[in-house]
Amino acid sequence: MQWETVIGLEIHAQLATHSKIFSGASTAYGAEPNTQACLVSLGYPGVLPVLNREVVVMAARFGMAIGANVSQRSVFARKNYFYPDLPKGYQISQLELPIVEGGHIDIVLEDGTEKRINLTRAHLEEDAGKSMHENMEGQTGIDLNRAGTPLLEIVSEPELSSAKEAVAYMRRIHQLVRYIGISDGNMQEGSFRCDANVSVRPVAQAELGTRAELKNLNSFRFIEKAINLEVERQIELIEDGGKVVQETRLYDSDRDETRSMRSKEEANDYRYFPDPDLLPVVLDDEFLQAARESLPELPQAKAQRFMSEYSLKAADVELLTAARATADYFEAVTAEIDDPKMAANWVSGELSAALNRDNLEIEVSKIDAASLAGLLKRIQDNTISGKIAKDVFAAMWEEGGDADSIIDSKGLKQITDTGALETIVDQVIADNPDQVEQFRAGKEKVLGFLVGQIMKASQGKANPGQVNQILRTKLST
Amino acid sequence: MTRQRQTIAELSRLFQSGAVSSRELTEASLKRIAEHDSELNSFINVTQEEARVAADTADKLLASGKAGPLTGVPMAHKDIFCTRNITTTCGSRMLENFVSPYDATVVARLAEAGMVSVGKTNMDEFAMGSSNETSYFGAVKNPWDQERSPGGSSGGSAAAVAAGLVPMATGTDTGGSVRQPAALCGITGFKPTYGRISRFGMIAYASSLDQAGVLGLTAEDVALVMQAIAGFDARDSTCSAEPVPDYVAGLEASVSGKTIGVPKEYFEAGLDAGYAEAVHSALDVYQQMGADIREVSLPNLSLAVPAYYVVSPAEASSNLSRFDGIRFGHRAEGMTDLESLYKLTRKEGFGDEVKRRIMTGTYVLSAGYYDAYYLKAQKVRQLISNDMARCFEDVDILAGPTTPTPAFRIGEKVDDPIQMYLNDIYTVSVNLAGLPGVSIPCGLVDGLPAGLQLVGPHFAEQNVLNFAHLFQKETDWHLRVPGEGVS
């Protein structure tokens, strides 16, 4: 039988605020356990939540960026369940009236076509703390630093039909939240993670199959693997005459399998009700207008502009607009040197390679846009060749400093003095009589060898264009 | 001091004249507590040393001429308000040894105003009760008749003020917990508009209904205290930014030509005949002052108690989830796993009434029951609110009995929750609508106090206190002292 996969994702994006969603405690990652747990984070008797305005601004920006309806009235609700890392015994979330409803994201499929994925909603909620089982001598430790961290839960419609589509969708959301500055998207630190609802059905069957929910997938690779494993498991199960049960499953990356966490029967009745400690969030037109105006150019619009304004190809633009910081960097360089093609080549070539090698984000690149532009200008004015520029780039990367001082101190300035070049050319012609003979006999290819020898003798500093010209003149006489 | 009960206003004048010091008065209060409270049980914790330090500080302020109208006056806090360095038990075993690391806004503001807290008063466990019998620390006795209940949940505060142990005590009112005990103990109990006083540091029972209040001897004293505690607090999202008027200045306004609405439903079945008579006499007093008395209707009144006992347990079931034995409060011994830690801790830590409301609340919020109970109760709440709002289109204030009967006997209703809940019939609708209300003494029925409840529109605290004050200028019911006649 032919099977079809249906996937919906619930992405949790941690919002990039300095303080928590309902208190002034810091959200900084990596502090000693419970040092960022104020009385609100601890759920102390008598303390009350006070909404951090910034999270509302961020959620509104997200809603606008995906073309969704940003609700002028949304309501926080309590989701009740007991767990040691949930200090109040309830999580403050949104249920019936979320802040963002609808919206869509376009993803590019493997064959290059676009597919529109609709979103159900996005709502604000607080994160729970962390239970720690390691080095606790058989006990469980509770770290409430993360409790109360603001999250935007982004829920898609079940419109993704493969693990690859799920990953493409997640990447788009990841790109977007970083673009609009509402999340750092750091997956290692858990700032961006997702749950996947996965089901299968025979092709052409209208009714959805029973779904399993895969919890806490925190890397693009794991999402793809976990979904594929789950799809295989479900198909195999059904083909063997079994039935998929609605349950929550955990992906174990070490054993490369998904396994059951709890069934629907064991699921909590969360007893949601509107949180009486918080007023409904009412957004007036002025607020919405300000949020709209604070939106930067979005990735797809930027890509379009790069293609038309800089005459770049779609493939080049993809990398340049993947992150806002990369695009800004590129634009800063090209503004200086007035050569989009050259700027694009260097940003997606040498620079990207160096960043990847050192595992750095472009925001903290060892060579900033102005410095790179300074280097590229030296290619443009023939001070150095493109090849030497790569060496200068490497030196700038490793040792710091600007292009000019490195060119100077290392004596890398291109030799353009005709007299000096002629001397080298003469020497090479004298040293390679056989090759000269072959060239004169009509073997054009030998010219490359001779040029190479000249460049070598000049330690790469000879201007290749001039060398070619002088060599040809001399060989033809 | 020959008189046992003195108002804040009187004490303030004594301080100004130098006739008495805060320290002397505080010692007198502590002495009366020592003499009488072993019987009354109105205090859970008497904080002598802290009180003496605060009194001495107040005396310095009084000497330097920087004192305000509340400086140096002894008082007590209901043990639901978090107090730094002093236990806050909420009347529960769960918090028997709980020490809050911070002061509630109400506590901080009254300390700032120079008041001297002598301790924390007894209360129904987590404010769930109308008789003070659900306290882990034992029932409080009514100073008028120690066989009887002082009401609840602020029963300790009411009894302490009635017995002259302190001139004022704080309370909280979720369904009548300030007004009902004030009525049963023959004192003045005021609950302002929801949102008028910060709930920060007030341990939550039902967040959408909880409101701090004041139990004192007169409306004038209430006005003085309200001036210090009312107003915006950024730590409570539901606290109003509405400006706070001068409550004392508004006390003397004439009520001539103003209209009092009397809900006819208040006088239907269930109201004690003698009590009804006391209320009618009180209305006559207003009529003599030139107020117009008019009958009004609250058609949904009979739904108030059922709606209240759905909404409040629902919120309570969630609010009390944080008491899980993990971070603070009671933790049971002998747990074998996480689930047994929760179960044993909550089984031991909570009393029956709290468990009853947690179970009720959990039930009404459960999948499949939410619409039939919680959602319907919220709709009823809106209807009751609308009824009240409609009345205020025609009248300035509503008046009626605070409770159906005077103080009942301890043990009389404790085994019959429905009977106990019906004691709240006149008070809960005021919380459901979030309105300001006061109970003032308006007579004696078989030697026991009866209360007149006055209710105003949102943020009409000034109006309510004005009506109460003028009544107290004309009558002496608020001066009656348990067993001794007029003080």
C-alpha cells in the first residue's frame, strides 16, 4: 500500500527578553542553578505575575511577519498539572484566545517549487524549570532558572508531508524569529525546539490517521531522523495488522528510536481556565502600528530585492539572506566597494568558510564588513591579486589588523612595474628553453606553465594580466 | 486608661497631646492579649518584641513631629498577609512554619504609616470558612458569647477588635470574610472595590474575588487606614490605577436627597425576624437624615451562593497547587516516590474544608464539566453584576442585612457545608460584582450584634464610608462592648 505522511509542528521559540515573562528575574542562560529564580519563579505564596510588555511586542511582530491576525484581545489561561519543576502547579499559557491566529510560511521543496504552510496559531507562555538527575546521588534536583522564561509556541496546521518538509518549515521559522529579533534561536541551549505530531494514512484517504506526538526535538537533524523513524514504525505497525495509539513519544538520539512516554489515557486533564491574576491583553491600534513599523525587511522580500537590486542569482541570495546579520554584512561590503558580485563571492566564500571553521556567528566575525571591504578595494585597484587577497584575508583572520598594513608588512604588493616584470619574464624564458620551443611550435597550453613559473618567481605578486601580455609579446618576437 | 476600646482617631489625638506613648499603648494591647486571648484564640502569633521595637520607633517619630494619623497605633494582621521574618500560616498546618521572605504591600504600607503590628490573627484555613472553625490553630470565640462563632474567615481580626485587644486589624474578603465577622462581632468591616488594594503578598484563595479589607471600630478609622493602603501597586496586575480620593474628607458629606436602594430579595425567607427589624430601624435613621429609601430588586440573588461556590473553589484548586511539599511549607515524612510526596504532604497539610474546595474546584474545571459548572457560574456572575449595575442607575447605595442571623453557635453548622455557605448569601454577590461594601453595627438581636451592609458602585468607597460614618454619628451601636454596654 502507498502511505502518506501528515505532520504538524509545535515550535517553542524562547523570546529574547532580558527578564522573564511575568517577573524581573534574568533569563540569561547558564547561571548556577536557582540563582535566577526570584519569588515569582519559585511560585511563593502571595506573589503575583506581572506581564513583561516586551513579550507582547515580540509576539505581535511575529504575527505580522507571517501575515497572521494579531488579536487585539488575548487571554492568559492556567494549565494545571503537578510536576516538581512547575513551581505553581500550573503553567501560564494561552488557550482560547491566543495572541496570534492564522498566518503562513512558504517553504521551498526539493524540486525547487514553493509550498505554503498555514499556521494555526502562536501563543505566549512561560517555560517550566529543569529536573536534574545527574550527579544528584539518586535524588532529583530542581533548577528553576528557566521557570518563567518567555516562550512563543508556534503551531502549524497538519500540512507537512515529509520529514524534509518539516525541517524546511522549521528552518524558515528559525530564520524568521532571528530576523525579526525575537529569539536567538539557539538550539543547543533549548531556545528553539519542537514537538512533532506525526500520523500516516493510505494515499487518497481523507481521514487523518491516529497521531503520535514526538517531544522535544532540538536539532534539525534529530527532527528529520525522529520523524522518519516514527513514520516507518507506524507503517510497519499498521501493515502488521496493528493500530497506532495516540500517545506521546520521546526520541532517543543515542539509540536512534522513538519510545512511548505516556498514552492518551495517562494524559493530564489540564483544567485550563482564564488566569484571574492577569488582565486580558488588549492591544490598541497605536500599539499594533508601532509593532508593524518595528518590523525589519523579511527574508523573502530581502531575497527578491537582492536579486533585482544587485543582479544576483537565486542560489547566491539564499545564503546571503539566510540570516539578517549576513545580509547586513553583505550590504555593508557592497556599499563600500560597489561590486555586489565580488562582495557576494567573498561573503559566501572565504568569510563563510572561516566562520564555519571557527564555529562563529557573523555578528562576532573576526573580520568586520569594513575591513573586508578594505581588502577587496586592494583587489580592485590592482594592489594585490585575488589569490594574494586570500592570503591577506587569512592573515587578517588569524592575526587581526587591516589589509593595508598586512600587505605592507608582508611585502605582498603586486608587481606592476613593467621593467621589474620583464626582468622576471626574461629569466623564466631563459630557464625553460624546452617549453619556450614547444610554445613556439604551437603548443598554446605551455603558456600556462610559464605564467605559473613567473608567478612563482614573483612569489605571487606579479600582476597576472600584465605577465600574460609581456610573455606573449616576448615569445612572439 | 479607663476605656478599653479607643478608636484610631482618638488615639491619634492622645498621641498628639502627649497623653500617652505608642509604647504604653502597645504594652496595654499586649497585656490585654495576654489576659484574654487564651480564651478567645484570636491570635495565632503575638509578636511582642517586634511590636515594642516598632512602638519605640513610632514614639521617636511622634516626638519629632513627623508622625501621621496612624503612627504608633497598635494593630494586627490577618495571618494571610505575608510578613517578613514572622510566620505566615494562613491558618493551615501546611504553612505552620512558613516564614515569608517579604512583606505584603498592605503590611509594608501600614508599617510605612507607622502602625505597630502586635501579631497575626487567627482565620479559617486559607480563608475558606465562615466560622473560623476550619483553622488548624483552633476555633476563635466570639467576645459577645464565647459559645458562639465570631464568623470568618477574618474571625480572629474581628474578635480581637471587638474585644478591644487592638483598635484595628486587617482582613481579607473573598465572599464576605471581612463583613460577616464584623457583623457577628459588632464592629465595622470594610471591603473596598476589587483592585483598590494590592493583593501582592496576600496568600490567594480565589484571585478574582479576594480583596483586602479593614476591621475597625468606626467608619472614620476605616477611612484613615484605607488612605494608607489603597492605590496602585505595580506588583499586582489587577490593582487599579484609579486615583485615591481623600476618604476622611468625604466622611461628613450630607446624605440628604440621596437614594438608598433596599433589595427586596434580602428580606425573603431565611432572614431572622429580629435582624430584619434592626435593619429597618437603621433605614429609618437614614430616612430621618433626608435620604430616600427605595425598594430595588436583585432577581439573580439566589444564584449568588451557588455561583460563588463554583468560581471560588475552581480558582482555589489551582491557587493551592503550589503547596506541594517541594519548595516551602509542610513536607510529609515517609514518602516513597514523587506521587506519594504530593499525596501525603497535601493529605496532612490541608484540613477538610480546604480539601472539599480543592476537590469541588478540580471537578468543576474538569473536561466535560467545565461548561456546565465553571462557565455557567461565570455567566451567572455577569448577570449578578448587571443586576447591581442596574440598581446603581437609580440609587446611590444599596443597604440590607450583612448576614441572615446573628452569631451562630460553634459546632452548629460545621458539619453542614450548605448551611454554612448560605450564611454568605448577602455578602458573596458583592464580591462577584467586585463592589465596595461595609458592615456596620445596627442593633442587637437577643444580645448579639446585627450588621447593616452598605454597598456602593465601583470605586465609590468614599460614598460607602460617608453613609457609614453619618450613621455612626447618629447611633451608638458601634460603641456597644461585649458584656459591658457602651464603652
